[in-house]
Amino acid sequence: MTLNTLLRSLPVSFLYCVLTIPIPLYFYLGTVNQLGPDPLRYLEHKYGELGLILLLVTLSISPILKYTKINLVKFRRCIGLVAFYYIISHICVYVFFDIGLSMDILISDLKKRYYIIAGLFAFITLIPLAITSNNFAVRKLNFKTWKKIHSLIYIAIVSSIFHFILMSKTWTGELYFYMAVTVIILILKIRETTIYKKLSTYSKADISK
Amino acid sequence: MKILKHSDVTPRNIYLGRREFVKALGIASAASLVSYPVSAEQDYSKKGKLNTFEEITNYNNFYEFGTSKTDPAEYAHNLTTNPWEITFDGITQNKRKFDISEILKGKPIQERVYRLRCVEGWSMVIPWIGFPLHELINQLELDYDTKYVAFDTIFRPEEMRGQRRATLDWPYREGLTIEEAIHPLTFIATGLYGRELPKQNGAPLRLVVPWKYGFKSIKSITKISFMKKQPFTTWNAENPREYGFYSNVNPNVDHPRWSQATERVIGEGLFGERRKTELFNGYITEVGDLYKGLDLKKYF
């Protein structure tokens, strides 16, 4: 049995469960004080980080198919949606526990803190994707529009990385890692765009002249 | 200055019993560093609940061992703290290098309970043991025009894995004005909870300046220099807009990227309420005079 046949037999609902379980699990561990001395920061970072990782996985599915022929396309919607759930959980921890529902802090954060603004922007760009991640929306919208909406994910990932850079005190190894993965994904994507293809055929034509 | 008895503020059940405390000191003395009886217990923590030994030793910013809060607890054991020498610069006496035992000799060990406020917006209450820095400075012969004191953390990348990467401009350096350095609250910690200082907390000796953000309280000190000019300080050099030379705790001066008005109290759990940050971390009656007439927004 090839890997792809194996993957095809794996139900999406199974993956859905596996990926979402850590959300309530981490929250539970936080309430019983099992997340170290600073459970709030732990939970906030964990949800944010897992959200970012899952976004990157979602974006990797096309290049993985292209370069390794491993087909994960059937899981893409599931992974993307779960990423969105992590990001919502991340924001909930911030709003309910970190700032304790304080409107004053929220407003001043949104006015002054660039990493909060970048993070919120990333979240907002993801909302239309989440809303249209169902068969009904795919049927209702024409494919081109649907595709356009879903290319917002590239804006979301770039703002998420900015959110991460802007809140960091120093350049850490993990920051470099996530940046590198994002840059690779973006380069591969840019090479597929029609503009890039046109430009590269022009330049080739120039050279052959 | 207000000197409270520790027992006035600390619920006994969350702290070591008196007898255990003395016993812990005895054990530590066998390990040679903390070999003097406790002469005083002084609580300046403004009625905070003490953090547990586990919290204090598993939630550390000590980038020499990695940037995560748990890296120091995991990797600090690699640091050799015995033998340990401290070099003094800017003193007029001939002998400039001292073994730690010579520095500790004749200084009664006291306990100080201080609130530590991190620039990241969280705080802990820690029962340090050690001696006031002025007791050490008094033993040295300084130039009459000394204005600043600079401190260096040891640079030993083979033992401190975080130093193998240029996360910061190593070695870590910090500094104080001479007035701040000889202030009675400025403390050299050699231990906590009556035990020898754990390596992740800056063994064998570290600075504790309770009215400043935690990063000023430099760990594992190997060099102390007396200077006429304001010294290089690591975080200030890294990002001068965000970290000032003074870095006094001040709820009215925000860090450019986050508010300093409130702080998360470590140990209060997921549902804990934020605490209002106090000017000079609550030590205003003790240190307010040091900054009379100084524009704290400009000299942050």
C-alpha cells in the first residue's frame, strides 16, 4: 500500500479530533496549575504557536504535493480550520485572562502596540477564509472568487510573522525557523504566479536574443 | 527605614519552618558559600505572598542558558561556580582579584524579601539571602570621583550554551550610579530560601536592585568596575528606545511595546488578577530621594 492510499483511507474526522484535543486539554492543565509558574503566558503562547504551525502546514500542502507527490489535499480544509480555532483560543486567552477583559488596556494596546495590531490584522484576514471553508460556500461562490478569498492566507501568514517578530525581545532560534519556513513557502508560491511566469519567459527571451 | 520581621507578613505554612531554615543554612555551609548565621530578616516586599522555591527556580530570564524561561533550570547545571573569582577595576588598591570566600568573609548573611518586577510585566516575591552591596564597596578604596559601578556576568560559552549565539552582546553587563550602588536596599544575593543560590538564579552571587526592572539585577558576577562615565549596559545597547540606563519600575512610563501600568503575579494561576504596578516597585519611601528633580520620563 502506498503512502497516498494510506492517507486516503484516513478519515478527516479522525485528524480533526486529534488536532483539536490539545485546545481543551491545555486549558484544563492551565486551570489545575500544571503549565508551570506562568500558566497564562504558557497557554497564550502555546495556542498562538500551534495556530501559526498549522497555518504553515496548511500552506505547505500544495508544495508538498508538487515536489513529493504526497497528497494531503483532502486534509487541508480541516487543518486550516483548526488553525483558526487555535487563533481564536489564543485571542480569548489574551482578552479574558491576560488583560482580564479590561477595555482600557485593550484600547491602548490597539492604539500603541504594533504587535497587537499585526496580530489582529492577521486574524481579521482569516475570518472570510474560515466562513467560506465549507461545501456550501464553495458551491455558492464561483471558484475564482473563492480562490481569491483564500489567497488572503498569504497576507495572514505574513502579518502573523510580523506579530511574532514585533513582540519578541531578541531574535530567537524559533523565530528564525518560522521565518525561514514562511519565506520558502512564499518563494514557491511566487514562482507559480502568472506575473512571475511571464517575467521569467520575457527574460529568457531576452537572453536568447 | 521600615524593617519588618519576616514573621509579621509571611504565613508560616508557605515558608520553611524556623528550624528547617537554620538546618538549610547548616547544609549550605557545608557547601561552603553560605557559611554565616542569619543576622536579620528584613521584609520589603509590601505584603506580597512569597513565591515557592519551584516557581523562583523554574521561571528565569538568563539568556546565557537560552531565551526560554525554562532553559536556565535545564542547562545552568553546566556552569562551574567553584572556584569563583571577582575582578575589581577602578580601585586604587593593588590586589584586584578576590576569591569569593574573601568577599563573603566577615559579612553577616541577612535575609531580604523583595518583590522582583520584570520589564515583561510580571512579578514575584523572593526571600533572598546575602549582604548589602555597600558592605563590599566600603572595603574597597575608590577614587574620589567615582560616579558609576559596572558589573559583568561571566562569559563562558563552553558552559553557557546561550552564549554560543549572539542573542545579546556578550558578556552581559549592567550598571548603577554610585549612589544607587551604596543604597541600603541594593543587595548582593548569595542564596534564596535560606539555601545556596541555584545556578539558574545567578550563582554564586548576583545583584538585586528591587526598585528597578529585573534585568538590572545582573547574575553570576565576575567583574565589578568603578567608573567616572556611565557604563555600557546590555539591554540599553540592544534597544535604547525600550530599555533605559535607569530602568526604574514606573507604571507611568510605558515600555514602547507594552504597558507597565499593571503586572501579572506569578503563582496566582490562570485566573489571577493583575496587580497595579507601583512607582519604584513600591520602594518609593526608601529610594525616592535618589531621583529628586530627575525627569523620570526622559531618564527612564
